[in-house]
Amino acid sequence: QPHDEEGYSEYLYKILVVGDIGTGKTSIIKRFVHNIFSMHYKSTIGVDFALKVINWDPKTEVRLQLWDIAGQERFGSMTRVYYKEAVGAMITFDVTRMSTFDAVAKWKADIDSKVTYGPEDKPIPVVLLANKCDLGKDAFIKTANDMDKYVKDNGFIGWFETSAKENMNIEKAARFLVEHILKND
Ligand code: GTP
Ligand code: MG
């Protein structure tokens, strides 16, 4: 990675954001990058991009190139192309719709089968986002303990309850993912 005379480094990381239709991928990215939120739903077609620059510490800048992949792409054939050279991912589900949690395993398997990093072809770090937690989790029957076990058993680095609407835990989840990526680098 680039490292100038003063010891200043800049990293550029490609991050995938996937998960079923309407789970809040675009909203999470808009909140994270522009600090905005809208209840208006406009489904993503194909893929969108956003750039988030993080001043990680006084000597390190991290640029995240976020790939906002449409939920319907799980049924398409483009994900292999979209995933290329990604170094980390976020998988979202909607806590009010159990079917979107069931789809998490499919997204994880899709990523693990199509993208790896390093000479040992390791799986890329993936964080799980339980989104729309502002709506209450009555429909979602998993406890925090269940979730801890689920992420451990399924090879996620961790999970967070998020809300794009209330701006909850998005920054925290992203920082957690970046810490893992920096460690890998
Ligand atoms: P696709 O692009 O179709 O795959 O959907 P997406 O995952 O990008 O979902 P999107 O961000 O477009 O959000 C879908 C709907 O859920 C929109 O109406 C959002 O306003 C709403 N939404 C997203 N995040 C939250 C949240 O944290 N809380 C609540 N209450 N609504 C949310
Ligand atoms: Mg979208």
C-alpha cells in the first residue's frame, strides 16, 4: 500500500453491500456517506456506487468504495462480476421480515464461493447487519445469544443491530469491518 515519506498511508477498499430486496442497503449507505434518510423506496437496479472517506488516524486515510448491489441480483448472474476484488462485505436483513434473514445464508455462500483474498484464498470478512431495528423486533425471534452463535457458526466477523432511519450502529459496523480488513492487509 502507498506510504509516503512522512509515513502517511491511503488505503482503497472495495466493500460489497448485499442482502435481500428492501432490507435497507441503499439507506444504510446513504446514511453512512451523506447522513441522509428517506422513507421513499426506490429499488436499486443492478449496482450503485458510493465513496466514503474515513480519516482513520492522523497518518491513515481509508477510502471505502461501497458497492450497493440490488437485492434482486441474487437471482441474476452478475454477482461474480460485481464481487471481483472486494476485500470485505456487509450483509443486511430486515428484522421485520424473517424471510430476509433466511436469505442471509444464501448471500454468504454466494460471496464465499465467488470472492477470496490473499495467496491462501481466504474468505473475505463479512459483517451481518440486522437492520430496521427502530421498528421493533417482535417479528424476529432470535435472541442476541442466538445471533452470536449464528455469526460464529457461519463465518461472519460479527453482527450489529442497525437502523438507517435512526442512524444506529452503521458507523460502528463499518469501523469494525475496516479493522479486520486492515489486519488482513
Ligand atoms: P433494493 O435496492 O431493492 O435491494 O433495496 P435496499 O436494500 O437498497 O433497500 P432500501 O435502502 O431502498 O430501503 C427499502 C425501504 O426500507 C425504504 O422505504 C427505506 O426507507 C426503508 N428503510 C431502510 N432502512 C430502514 C431503517 O433502518 N428503518 C426503517 N424504519 N426503514 C428503513
Ligand atoms: Mg437499494
